[in-house]
Amino acid sequence: MAIYVFETIDVTGAGRGALIDRYQTGWGPHLEDEFGIRLVGIWATGGSTANWPEANVLWEMDDWEQFGRAQGARFPLEEKDPYGCELERHALALRSGGRHDLLVGAAFCPSRAQIRAEDRAGPVVLRENVRSRGGRFPDYHAALESDYIPLATSRGIRLLGAYRHSLRPNVGMNLWSFRDWAHICETMETIETDPERNAWTAREHELLEDTEGWLLATPPAVALGT
């Protein structure tokens, strides 16, 4: 099973574009070339839906063995990864904090290779944080795979990721890709009148204790102007 690290980064001032550029041109190539840590995606939080200014980054590793090998090869940065340490130093003025979530991909979670091959990544992404009722997280993922993914796919919504938190019981995250902003608006307008969606919502209430969502925007290839 693949292992993922999701970063949520608090950006300082107007530095979001510069920070995203550092990930695209600095950390991404460096971590993949030197340690096999793959950059899956990078997004800016939609300020009208959640915290801002904020950036989000998703990294992928093959399994726990690769995760441990990469961590052991990198840390302490000052001794083992001087270029990574330099990247960190230059980013100090661009970010004020944030958090990392260590995640395990579901069996049906697409890999970065699959996302790229199937062109799944759209310009708008819905991030869902979910917390299941006690011990029901496996049931939730089973229902997500069998019931909701076919429904979402029929509406043009593509799964980018489905994860459980490795260190926090009953906690997980989903990422859903939309064609464009008109697509997400259409989905929001019809969400309460869609009987199949309502049936899924009722099923979620049986399995989940809480859920929250917000939108992420894919930056341009050259992000310095964002």
C-alpha cells in the first residue's frame, strides 16, 4: 500500500506563488531524484472556502519500507540532505507554519502514475476531511468504493485520492477532481435535489461522525504570478 504525506502550509504575505514555484522546481525534482519521494500535486486553497493564503502539497511513496528508507536517508537535514536544508532555509520568509498528515492510500486510491495516465487532475479539487464513527472507517472506505465512486464518476467527478490517517484512528481524507469551476457550481446547485446523492449522504451519516470540505485550485505551470 502506498504511503502519502499531505502538507498544509500557512503562507506569509504574498508569497504563495513563490512558494509553489519552489515546490515545482526545487523540492519536487530533488526529493524524487534523490529519495524516490514523488510529488503528486500542489494546490492553492480557495480563499472563499477556507483559510488563506494557504498551499497544499501531496507526496507519494511506494510503501512503509520506502518511507522509512527515505526518512533515514534525509534526516538530520544538516548532515544528510544539505540541498534540502538550503531549500528549507530559503523558504523561511515564505511560510509561517503548517502541518503534515501521514496517510495510507486505500486499495482503490489511484497512484500518481494512474492520475497522470488517465488525466484525472482537473483545475478544481474538493478536499474532504472525514472522521468515521468508532471502528467504522473500513466500512466507510468499502461504501465509498462500491457506492459513491461510481456515482461521482457518472457525474464527471474523478477520484484523486482516498486515504486513512496512519496515526489518528477513524480519520481520513479524500480528494475529488472537477472539470472546471462551472462543474463544481453545477454540482453545488443540484446537490440537494439529486436523489442518488441524497441516498449517499444518508449512508455517510450512518458511517461518519463528521466531515468538512473546501476547494483547492491547481496553480499554473509557472506559479510566480499567483
